[in-house]
Amino acid sequence: MSMFTDVSSLRGQFWAEIFGFGIRNLREKRGRSVEQAARLADMMPADWIDLEQGRQLPDHRDELARVAYALDVRVVDVVALALLSLDAWR
């Protein structure tokens, strides 16, 4: 593995963690537990934790919409967070 690949991988992980931090911050501001948010998003709590820790990213628009619903925010707010963290998906 080249140094460039290592840096690219680290950059993606960094932005995934930033996305997850934003999701966790929104959840906590809404006063929701991981279990409550996961249930509202039709996810398993372990998957929600992975999302907040940057180990899992939404793959589809409907997943972003379910996360937004669980956090009681507009879909555009979650999309904006995703766009700010775009390198996480690369």
C-alpha cells in the first residue's frame, strides 16, 4: 500500500467521523437516546452507533431521510452535513 493510499484512507475516515460527530451532536441536542433514534430511523442500535462513530455511512437518499426523521431535522440539514463530509464517501 502506498503512502498516498494511506493518506486517502485516513482522509475518508476523518470525514466519516466528522459526519458521525454531527449526527451524534444532533441526536444529543434532541435529547434522544441511541435506541430511540435507531428505532425512529428503522435501524438497529448497533448500526446507529456505527453511524455516529464513522464506521457506517448512509448509502441511499432514503437512509439520509430516515436519519433526518429520527433527529427531527430537515433532510436538507443531513444532506448538508453529508456534503460537508463528502470525502467520507470517496
